[in-house]
Amino acid sequence: MRLDAGVVLAVSLLACVPANARPTDTPLGVTAEGLLAAGRRLSPTLRAAALDTEAASARAGGADRLDDPTISDSYQYYRDPGVFSAHTVMLSQSFPLWGKRDLRRQAALADVDASRGRQRAAQDELDEKIKVAYAQYYLAYRDIAVNRDVAELARRMRSAASARYGQGGGDQVAVIQALGEETAARIEAVRLEADKDAARARLNVLVGQPADTPLAEPARARPIPAAEPVLAVLMDRARAANPALSADNAAITAARTRSALADKAWYPDLTVGGGPLIQTNNRPVGFAATVGLNIPVPWGREASGQQDAAAQLGATQQRYDEAMLEIEGALGQATARLRAARATEALLQREAMPQARTAFQTVLANYSQGRGELVAAITAEHQVHEVGLRLLQAQLDEQVELAAIERLIGGDL
């Protein structure tokens, strides 16, 4: 009988298995997909981002509207009784010319696109956090399973030590050491339960639930793509779909449009007005009309507006370039770490775990037959445990880097 079969089975369960469509009644917490859907539906962060987009859309709806009309009453008085005094009630309206209203609307619509990009970026960031938190939640359960099997191995070592001591071939120290291993496994179980509860609390908060809401036991980790991602391909996908870049692109469009609008500030706008002319001598009411043009005087306001718009355009372009460089650097780091994690997992699976398993079986068999010391079996058991935990950590690292890559490219890998 292989004494460490439970350890090997537990650490191998983290291997990612593709899943079919999730049933609609699957309890929350079983899969990452269910938590992602809940987060998109319940997260206050995403609701706030959606309201920001709604506000930007509302502003765009009125961006090309005319200013409010103006009503005025002027009174002309003449001391000469031969000249009739009169009231002139005038309703006037200003009309921006030269396509200014269209430019205002275009800039506002670009602001809406930028807000939508920020909303999608907020969703991608939340998705990444949920994916990582779910991987940690899953790892906590697998850690508990590994520790449970280690506790069983410690119990068997104590049984072997007690049997050898009862036969007069061992000493009481070995029995005490074996008991110490069982105690250490129980202490570790307490810590791992706390890690599981912490991961569950974080997941609940991310999906917009109270931290102590129960979650089902996770069933599987998200699948890791078999093919190794290529940085150039990932960058092409990031340029096309990264929402932060889309938001920066829209911001550039808005800034460029406002720069064109600032240039047109030197062009006059038209104001027309009309209204009744009411004379004070009870003569019939007349009509008065007016046409006016504002005069863009070079006192600095228009030039300042042009400089402001040009600086804003340059700043948005620089932010886009900075975001592109940051994405490329982050993708390079994430792909390198993913590659390292996959190589580490492969080495642990193919070499380190079989070696540790063989060593433990050999040492424990020798000790049970009266050869060697218990400390050698304990050391071998620790090695099996350590390799199992390192294997789980490598697979967690894969999940973390996969989530980062998917956020950066704006979609699943």
C-alpha cells in the first residue's frame, strides 16, 4: 500500500480541467464563472462606473443645444414732447456658427466613449481580482486536503514508532517525535482554516456580498491554456481590446475636437432678436429687430483657450503612450512568470514528487523493519509535504499570471 497516495491525489486535483456549461443552479463559489457573473451584477464599483457613463451620456445629449434665450426691456425717453418715448421688449437668441455646435457634440460623444472604456476597465480589474481570489480560495481547500493526508502519514509514523518501541527495538523519544508531528499537523490545520475563511471573505466582498456569506466548496481551477502565449500576439490583442487604451484613445479624440473648437473661438457668433415696440402716446404697437455679432478681441482669452486645448491634447497622447509601454512591460513580466510557473510545475510533477515519494516509502519501510531512525522518516515526510505545497503554489502562480494577462489583453486567453 502506498502511504502517500493521498498527498499525490490532493496536489494533483489542482490541475485545471475544462468544464462544460455551468448549470444555472450551481451554488455560488463552486466555479470562478459563477463568481464573475455575480461580481458583474452586484459590485458597487461597477454600478458606480455605469452611472458615470450614464452621466457622460446625459451631458452629450445637451452638448450641442443652444444657450437659453434672453429677454430684455429697454426704455427710451425724450424730453422733447414732439418725440415719442417707448418701451422695446426684445427676445434674443445666440447662434454659434462655423460648426461649433457639432464640435461640442463630437467632443461630448468622445467623452462617453472614454467613460465606457473606463467602465470596461473597471470590470476587467474586478474580474482579475475575483479570478485571483478564487484561485486562493481553491488553494486553501487543496492545502487542507494535503495537510489532512500529512496528518494521516504522521499517525502511521507514530504507530510504527509505538510498535517498534513495544518490541524493544526503539525508544520513547521517537514516539514523542511522532506525536509532535501529529500535533504540528493539527496546528497547521487551524492556520489553513483561517486562510480559507479569509479567502472566502475577500471573494464575498469582491462580488458585493457581506464578508461572512457562506460560499460553496470550489470544484476546479480555471483552465490554463496549453499553448504558451506569445508577447507579440498579446500586444496585438491589447491594442485592439484593452479598455484602458480604448478610453485613452477616446480621450485623445475628445481633446483633439476641443482643440479645433478652441481655434474657432476667433470666429464670431450671431445673435438675433425681435420684439414689440410700445410707444407711450398710445400709438399702435410697432416691432423692433436686432442682429449682432460678438467681436473676438485679442485680449488673451481665446489664445489661452487654444494653449489649454493644445496642452490637454498633448497630455492625453502622452498618457496613451505611457499606458502602452506599461501594458507591454506588464505583459512581458506576466508571460515570463507564467512560463516559469509552468516549468516549475512540470519539474515538481515529473521529478521532485516521485523522488520525494520514493524516499519516504523507503525510509518508512526500513524504519518499520527496525532499521534506521524515525528522524529520517520525519525528514522524508516533510519533503513530500513541501513538494506538495510547492506544486500547489506553482499552480496558484499560473492562475495569478493568467488573470493578469487576461486583464491586459481585454479578454480571455
